[in-house]
Amino acid sequence: MNEIQYVYDAGGNKKSVIVPIELWEKMLQLQDSRPEPCNPQDYFGVYRDLIKDPKGVAVALRKEWDRE
């Protein structure tokens, strides 16, 4: 595979890149294979068995911020 080439401006700063067509096509294929967006409804209740007293945890967190 060919190398990636960088294009510099007069000040020596990278401005552009030249990519071999094989690499470009490979990158396009990777973009098309993305999974569907996450649906939170699919994961509802995942942690319900880990927290035995969720209301107690919520009350404790609220008390943590009370300033008397």
C-alpha cells in the first residue's frame, strides 16, 4: 500500500493529506458497518437486582447535599 502524503503550507504547517485509494475505500467500508443507535428501552431494568433498596440510596444521596 502507498504511503499517506501530507501537504504543508509555506509556514510548515500540515494543511491537507493525500490518501491512497485502497485506504480510502477501506475507510468508507468501515463507516458503513456501524451498529444501529442504542435504544435505552432495550436495557431497562438491567441494574434492578444489584441495588436492593433504590429508594434508600436516593434518600442517602439527597441527605449528602443537605446543608444545615
